Amino acid sequence: MPLRLLIIGCGDVGLRVLRLLAGRCQVYALTSSPERCEALRAAGATPLLGNLDDPASLRRLAGLADAVLHLAPPQGHGQQDTRTRQLLRSLARSAPQRLVYVSTTGVYGDAGGARFDETRPVAPATDRARRRVDAEQQLRRFGRETGARVSVLRAPGIYAADRPGGDPRERVRAGKPVLVASEDVCTNHIHADDLARACLRALFAGWSQRVWHVCDDSELLMGDYFDHVADQAGLPRPRRITRVEAARELTPLSLSFWSESRRLDNRRVKRELRLRLRHPLP
């Protein structure tokens, strides 16, 4: 009998996972939008209408699948991920054998540009990151209590030319500025295809209660990264501004991405999951 996989939050990365599976599994995809059902069927999944904010709509998930790939983000407010809490309550009656969650490297907060591996303690600085930490903690506790093999992938900025909102060239074309080098931050990235491949490696070969950094090999300052993007695309390089100027021009959300600097060590995912990056550099 083929593996039965349930994808929660089957957006761009989930569709890439479906393409990689190419019909080798029975895949169910939870969606809250009836309009997406046709696209999910065309991609090879059986769509299930349900909403992580509506517990009653999740009742039939228990026992449905052997494995769960959790790609859905938390709700947009608070310090706890209530969506993951509702999901786990629905799964607990008949827990899957394995569960992979894609989290964010934002759980570390600002590291001052330091390079580190997965043993670094989390230190979320925003409610957005605190919700992710809460989700990780819930999932790992769920694994200990039910015996499900729970693994966590921490991903930085996800990019791809064909990813909605994820083509870095669009940011350059829009003329958005970057920080001057003396005030810039270190940034990390992962191509959406490599993240999808990492999801499958974790589902089939992941260790219980293990965390992996899923990022490429680049360790660039953010401004240097977008200079590289511009050069590769034949576009003008972004203009450089100071933080004082940025505070006048940018939204608080945009500024928040310039408040944290870190360099991620990705050796564990290569060694343990044997992930070979097809896009090691941007």
C-alpha cells in the first residue's frame, strides 16, 4: 500500500512536493478555499476542505494519513500558534507515524551576524517568531506523547523565479533600497525546489525530535545579495540607504527584516538527510 500523505498548507512549496512525488503516494491536501480544489486535483492531490481556524472542519483528519507535512503558517496575531494547536487536537485521536513541520529561522532572533548550527537556543524577538517557537514546541510534545516521529525544518527566505512573491528580481525592479554596507545584516536563503526536496528527505529519512537548517551555502550581506541578483538579471543595483533614512521610507514590517543578522550552518541537513542542494548559491 502506498504511503498516505496529508499536506497542511499546500501552497507553492506543497505543489513542488507533489511534482517530486509524481503520483508515488496517496496525497491529501487540506485547503480552506474551494477555488483551489481543481488545481490541487490537477497536481495529483485529493483536496479536503477544512480550515485551521475552524476545529469542526478538521475532525476527519484523524487516521487519514500515515505522514503529515505541515506547511501552514500561524495566524497573524498573538504569541501562540492556535492553528497548530487545533490541527494536533484533530490528529491526536489517531496520530500519524511521522510529521514534518517547516518552521522559520526567525526563531533565533538577532545573532549579530554570528554563524551557528541547530544547537543554538531560540530567542524570538517578535510575536511572529514566538508563534513559530510555540508551534515547534507543540509539535515536539505531540511526538513525545503519541510516538509520532516529529521533525522540524527551519527555513530562511524562500525564493524562486516562478514562486509567487518569491522572485528577488521583482524587488530589484521595484527599486526597493538596501542598507549601506556598514549597517547591513547577514541573510540566508533557500530555493523553493531545494526546500521541497528537503521536506521529502525529512518525511522518509528524518530523525524523531530533530531540527535541521534548510538553507543554501551563501553567507552574504543582504545588500550584496541583491547586488548579485541585479547583476545576474542585468538590472541596476539597488540604491543604498542608512537606517535613519529607512525609518522614514519603509514600513515597520520591512524594517523588521533588517533588525536580525545571522549566518546559518547547513552541514547537519547535508550530512544527516543527505540533501544535495541543486541551488547551493543564489
